[in-house]
Amino acid sequence: MVNLLANATNIVFICVIAALLIAFLVWSFVSNKKKQKNFNDTINAIKPGSKVKTIGGVCGEVVEIDDEENTFVLKTGTGDCVSYLKFDKQAIYQTDAKPEPAAEVKKAEVAPAAAEAPSEEKTEEAEEAEEKKDSDKE
């Protein structure tokens, strides 16, 4: 009987550890997928005039983008000493370009509708309050 109870405890312990491991792997996968999507959105938001820093540490301003070759031309230097370098888009480390917030636009469209509903309720409540005042006066 004791041996059977010990086996059941071990099985439960192993199942809990396996479930935690699977949960961690799923969470890690989803997190990495989200980071990759954000990175790709940022890369696609780059336009001529955007400031960029490459993984090699070269800083400059994007002059031209070639989506077919997945490259961009970076203007670096100041004054008379200006250089134009061609990089792969995946060489971008940092940029000032921000992707268009599509999710915030959807939230903004929903928010006014939600804001109108409480005001209608307040209007109804105000009407009821006025009716109550009128009936109290009579």
C-alpha cells in the first residue's frame, strides 16, 4: 500500500514538472513570435530619412530602400566627408522609425462608441431625476 502511494506521488510530481515545462516552452515560443513580429513591423516602417544604427555600429540616415533585394542605402558622415553604404535590412539594430499602430486605431474607433453609452445612461438618469423632482413639486 505504501509503495503504491509512493508511485502515485512520483507520477503526479512528474506530470506537474512536465506540464510546467510545456507551459514554459509555449510561453517562450509566443513571446519570441511577438518580438519577431514587432521587429519586422519596425523594419518595414523604415523610409528614406529615417535614422538607423546597424549591428556593426554604423549610424546614418536611410537614403534609399530596395524591397526586392531587401536592402537599404545608408548615408553616413558629415560635411564634405559623406559615404553611402548598402546594407541588408536585417543589419538594422536600432531606428527612430515607428510602425503605424493599427491596434490603437481600432481601439480609438471602439472607444467613442463606449463613451457614448454611459452618456446616454446619464441622460436617462437625469431625465428620471427631473421627473422625480417634478412629481415631488406636485
